[in-house]
Amino acid sequence: MSMTEATGIATVGRWFELSQFLYQEAALLDARDWDGWGRLFTSEGRYWVPAAHDQRDWINHVSLVNDTSLLRGIRLARLKNGDAASLHGSPDSSHLVSNIVIAEADEARGRYIVHSRFVVAQYASWGRHTFHGGYSHELVRESGEIRICLKRVNLVDVSGPLGDILTIL
């Protein structure tokens, strides 16, 4: 086997592993396994939904969602206990993830940037909404497991009226 063939096999294997990770994340969200989803993040991991297409950071701009570990924990606790009036009716979701591309890979450090596209259908007793866009995951291998350092959610219609985002995108 040539070096090119060996590298190609490794690349396909890595793509498969990272794709499976994104599919598993979507399955946890659809199952409302909030604890399982929360464990996918590193201790410093961030869940971020920018308020503009060209937003470069969460420090100098307002974001739709900017969850550190603490804020993500609060959001997940609200989703689990149902105390929030806006969450009565148990919103359900269906995540479709596709077009997965490894944008950057640092195998030596176990760090990857993975881009993908998504469609999320959200339904609750008061109505439904569909979200479309792209994900950018910054992933790292910790103790042999893939973990999320940053999940950026780029909504296609972020500049228009969005309605309520009651589920994790």
C-alpha cells in the first residue's frame, strides 16, 4: 500500500468517526437526553448561535445563544425540569445533519474543525418551526473520546424573524 493510499484510508476513517459523532449528537438532542448532550462538551466548551452571519466573536457582539459550561448547565436544567412556562408542552425536535466536511485536522494534537449543514424541525403543542443552517464544530480528543470545544450554529435566516428557539439546535 502506498503512502497516499494509507493516508486516504486514514482520512476516510477519521471522517467516518467524526460523522458518527455528529449523528450521535443529533440523536441525543432528538431523544432529549440533555445530560448526554452536555457530556459531549469539554469543561470549557461553548455552544454559540451568532446573531449575524459575519459575526466573528461572542465578546464584542450580541449573540442569540452564548453558553459557557455554566450557562449550558442552566439551559439544560430548564429543559429537564419543565418549570419554564415557554417549555410546557415538551417541545420535540428532529435533527438532520449532512454535508459533513473536515475543514482542519491536527492529528498530533487530536483537534478537528468539522463543518456540516443541518435542518432542525421543532414541534410543540402550540406550533412548529424549522431551522436551517450550518454547524461548525471544533472538536478535540480527550482521554480517547471526541469532545466539543465549540459548537457554532449559523442560521440561514438569522437576519429575519426567528420565532422561539425552544430546543438545542
